[in-house]
Amino acid sequence: MIAFLRRKLDDIRGSGDAAVTVPSMDGALRPNSLLDSATALASVRRPDQLCDLGGEVVYSSGNAVFALHDGAERHR
């Protein structure tokens, strides 16, 4: 009877066997910092879409379409 009550109390409090934990960010779950350390190629206000068009990066901002070519931004 005591074990039953202890399990129910654990369920309510989220402790014991009912505890839910999130694994620490180590091993296979390390944070990906590649975007944080990447060099910015362009600064765009409110980019909407991004795609690869035959090896060229094309993106839109509002109703304008832009392309990145050799790190330089140009309007299409």
C-alpha cells in the first residue's frame, strides 16, 4: 500500500520514476555552433525566402529578388 501511494505521489510531483529530465548537451547532442561562427556574406533586412539556383544563392526581401555572387549582393 505504501509503495502504491509513493508512486502516485511521485506521479503528482514528477519525482522518482516519474521524473522527466532533459539530457545535457554533450555526446551526440552537442550544440551546433557553425552558424554562430560563420562569416556573414550580406546583411539583408527581412529576408523572406532562400534557395539555391544552379549554384547561386537567391533570396527575396519583400517583392524584390536578390542574388549572392562571390560574396557580393546584387539585385535581380
